Amino acid sequence: MLEYNDLILAFQELKLNDKAVIAHASLRAFGQVAGGADSMVTALMYTMGAVIMPTHTYKTMVTPASGPANNAVNYSRAQQWNRLAEPFDPNMPADVMMGLIPEHLRQRPQAKRSMHPILSFAGVNAAKTLQTQTLENPFAPLMEVANADGWVALLGVDHTVNTAIHLAEKLAKRKQFTRWALTESGTVTCPGFPGCSAGFEALEPTLRPHTITIQTGSATIRAMPIRMVIVKTLDAIKKDPLALLCDRADCERCAAVREGLKG
Ligand SMILES: [Zn+2]
């Protein structure tokens, strides 16, 4: 069983107390934690200058009957899911795929949340950073974190959830997608939607020299400057335009990136 103090001691080793940090975390990876997700959130807030986590809400997504080609959407097949969509509201919980910790961060009275109907972030001490997000530029807050010499923390998770790599893909001019979301004022178009992240762990060896790695209970914690994530992603895509794509035969978004490069 990990106690709150074990978390504090571990996170303090990362020396992020004056840094803005985009954190991704799996509570389960830590095994038993006294106080659960709330303990984890308090420890993150106590040891980091600012904490931002993704609170994405995929259940707002809807698909029109037709749209851009090579967009990794089967427009006719997707129609059946539209009736399940719910309009975004700022109090909508983060998708269960995000894990428990971002949702607990979002519920803190000190936390603010950005307003993207699919790709919102919640954060503490990060109000101005979160305000930079727009429909067209969903990862603008991560660029702000990079400009402020911020860091990425992967707490019991790997680079396949490292959102900063999506920002770098966009900076590398990799194909982005268009998605749509239901809001209280109707359906809105959300350009700049990212590709698939299943192949992102391929970046780990080049990031390792810039990464602080510590073991806490059963979890591995990795932290690195977000700028290094951006630089190494840009390098990888420059060397090989297909870098970091996954090799699943049925991956529609990676197939669309490959198709786009043929032109
Ligand atoms: Zn893929």
C-alpha cells in the first residue's frame, strides 16, 4: 500500500515544484494507494508548479452524413452512433478512458477547465494556459507549457498517451483530422483533431537521455521537458514521414496519414 507521503517523496524527486506540467496517469499502475485518486491529485498539486491533465469528452462526438475525404471516418456507418451523443457542458465528467485522476483534478475547487467540446483540459494554477485553447487549435495549451519550459509527466503510463506528441505532429505538418461535436448551441466542427497514438512508444529510446525515471510501488514514473518531446518528434518525422504510426492493419487514422503522403 502506497501512502500519501510515499507519493510526495516520489514526485519531489522530479523537481517540478516551479514547473508547469502536463500529466498523464494511471491510478491502477500504482497498485494500492491510500486515499486513491484524491491522494494522487493532492500530491501532484503539492509537488508541481501547475498541473494540467486531459479531460477529453468523446461522447459529444457526432458525424455528419458527409464530410472531408481521407478523414478516417466511415460517414454512413457512423450515423448509428449519433443518437448516443450528448452536448458538451463544462461539468461533463472526463471520459472513462482518461482514467480517474484527471476527473478528480477537474472536480477540485481550484481547478479550471478549457472549453473544447471534445479535447478539453483541466488544470490548477493554469488558468491563462487553458484559455489559449481554441476549436481550431486544441493543443495550444501544450504549446504554452512548452514556451514556459514546462514538463510532461507520465505516471504509470507510456508515450501512447503523451498528448505533447500530438502537438509535435501538428507542428511537423502531419495530417490532422476533422471531427464534430454536439454543444448546447448545435453541432460545431473541430479541425486539428489528432491521429492515432498507438505507435508513440517508439519515441522512448531517443527521449530516454532526457528523461527522469523513478519507480514508485508498482508504477514507473517518467518526466521530461515538453520541448524535448517536440524536438525529438520533429526529428523522427523529418527522418521518416511514417515515424510513430502504428502497425495495426485496421487503423483508419494511420492509414489516412499514409494515404495523404502518397499525393
Ligand atoms: Zn494507428
